[in-house]
Amino acid sequence: MLLLDAARPPQLRSWRLVALPDLGPTGQRGKVPRGLRIVGADGTSLLLRATAAGGPERDPADEPFPGWSVPADLGARFGAA
């Protein structure tokens, strides 16, 4: 979420993780984040549904890039090119 906060353009008011009651493993439905709700500055909102696939690998025990931080000049551009 740090990257999202650093890159938030003024056209977006907020975003939050969303757990959906009908998605995910049966025992985890409604608990595990399955998407991202984005609210625009004008009050409209949309849901980006997140899906993933992977193998038996797990998160590393140690942070692989401990010195990395979100660049200060990171931004996003919206609208016509």
C-alpha cells in the first residue's frame, strides 16, 4: 500500500483492500483480500479484482531489497495522452 499512497494522483480520493463473500477458499471467504476498491475524486468507484496463481514458493525469510523505498518523484498520469 505504500506504493499506492506515494503514486496517488489527485483524480483518486482513496483505495482499500476488499474481501468478497463469494471469492476465495471456502474457509477464508470474506476474510482474504481479493480486490482493490478505488474511489475517484468525483465519488465514483470501481473494484479491481485480484487473482493470482503460483507454486510452492513462499515469501522469503529476509527482505530481498531492504534498502528500497518508493521514489519521491513517482507519479501516475491520467487522461488523454
